[in-house]
Amino acid sequence: MLTQALLVDDSRSVLNFLKRHIEAEGLVEATTFLDPVEALACARQRVFDLVLVDYEMPHMDGISFIRVFRSFPGCADIPIAMITSRQTDDVKMEALQAGATDFLPKQPQSVEMTVRLRNLIHLGAAVRKLNDRAAHLASEVAAATRKLGEREEEIILRLALAVEYRDNDTGEHTLRVARYSRIIAEQLGLPPRLCRDIYLAAPLHDVGKVAIPDDILLKPGKLTDGEMAVIRTHATIGERILADSNCELIQLGAQIAAGHHERWDGAGYPNGLKADEIPVPARVVAVADVFDALTTRRPYKEPMPLEVARNYLIENQGRQFDPACVEAFLSRWDEVVEIAAGQGAALLQRTVASAAPMREAAEGRQETACPAA
């Protein structure tokens, strides 16, 4: 690949001489400009390995040109030689401070020009190779990082699915909660990376249920006060399982596991946090988890119609839920319905009247359906 050189001088005769000289050995392809402004416009669109620029030009001098060129992405290390007949110390110092690499005399001697240009050409080619190598290494690192991230995400999902299977679930609850959580996070305007991380960590919200005995976790009837107390331990157990990890996603999962049963009014568990004391990711997942619990068939209840569950969220915002999270969730209702449709779109068609007994059942068994399960 030929070294790409950018030549800028307001003298056509100088440009022609430089172009002939620099291309003589067949190692360089030169692009010439009489106007430095036009040259900069070209440099924004193309990659050059070497720049030769005159000092005294109309519209913009060589030092100003160098400053602008150096500000372009990827142009910090490209060799730049300034062509000038005024090689005074103050001019040289200013040019070097602007980013010049070398200087060429305006009326060059053939030997000096040849040596200096050859050195600049070799330097430009070496810088290009280094940049290409750096880009290749960056690409390899990015690919390796992606693979590690994918493995990390798969481990998190499979851990969450293992908990769901134990609860006689196929894992659909986990996936729906993740998708609902992403909707809320995005509508809250959270940074894209945090939205992604909440989506990936949300499935870990109930990981603490691995420590709950089957006779309590899978009990079809109403739980006793003692059994309810055992169920509630899954929040702190989940946090303990996840909290010591060096993985940021799992740390976020610990935060969600610990806080997704807290209530906006402070009446939740395990720590009785209220309002802004509850971490935002936990507030997000709380809405997603409760909505899916309400609209999903459980051992002790039939699924609640989507519109009824929607009204439940509205009625309990500011008490059980962060109002902003509820508003964010409902602002993309069509998507919510599509996600929920995976378990039967007919739920949306049920009448509100038929859901009253289910609402009472859900509120009576809050550990699994409402404040979160």
C-alpha cells in the first residue's frame, strides 16, 4: 500500500516539484492543494500518512493549519513537515508547539530534500503500520471482551432459569421481567449501558429462592405467617449469594435481589427503604416483577387480565411503586401487551368484573404476586 501524502502550498510550481520529488521512488501517492481550507476539508474525509504544508499562505498560515489538522481524530501522530524560508527560532518553536515534526526549506537543495523526505516517508509508513497494528489489537480485544461478556450473560441467565424451573416455571417469567425492565429503564432515560445491564441483571431478582424449601415455595394454598417470613428471606439470601462477585452485572443483580421487594412508601422488605432510598434498578424491576406475577398463572391463582393489572399499577403508584417507573412502563403499553402475549393474548380480553376475586387473591398473597415474589 502506497504512503498517502497531503501537500499544501499556494505555489503551483512548488507543489509540482514536491509531488514529482516525493513520488519519484514509487512509494508515495501525493494529493495536492493550493488552498489550505480545501486541504483540511479533504483531511476530514481521508486518511493521510504524511503532510507537507507551506508556512505562508493566504487565508490560513501553516501553523494554524497544523493546529486544526492535529485536532482531527486519528491525526495526532501523523508526521507533518512545514515548508518555510523563515526558519527563525520563534517560527520553529511555534510550529513545533502546534505539532510540526520537521521543516523543509522553501528553496531546497536536492540532497537535503531527498534525505528529509525519505525520512518523513519512512516515518509516515511506520506510524501507519503502528496505527494499523493498534487497530487490529483493539479489534481483537473488543472481540475477546464480547465473548467474555456473552459467557457472563449466559451464566447469569442460566442461573436465573435454574431458579425458575424449580418454581415450576419454564423460565418465561424471568425473560418477561427482563424485557419489561428494559422498557422501564429506557423510558426513564437511563444511560444505554445501564438499560442493558438492568435487562441482563433483572433475571437474578429471585435467585434467593434456591434456599426456600419446596413445601413453602410450591405450596398451592395460603401461607402461614411463619411461612411468609421464610419466603421473605429470599431477598437477603439473593443479595448474599451475589454481592461478593467482582462482576459488575452480578453486583447489580445483588442490588436488585435485595431491593425489588421494597416499597415506595417504606412498607416493604427486607430493609424498609422508601422512595429514593431504593436503588433505581430495584424500583424498575419491582414494577416489572409484580406486573408479570399478577398476569401469570400461579399455583394459588389464575392470571389477572392485563388491563386489571395495569390499573393495579396505577392505583399503587406512589405507595408500592415509584410513580416514574409506572408511568415509564405504561407509556409503551403496546409493547407490554406483545411481551405478555407470549403466555396468551386472550388475557387482555377478560372483563374487569371477572378479575375481582383474582385481585383479592393477589393482594392476599403479596409475597409472590404483588410487592414481588
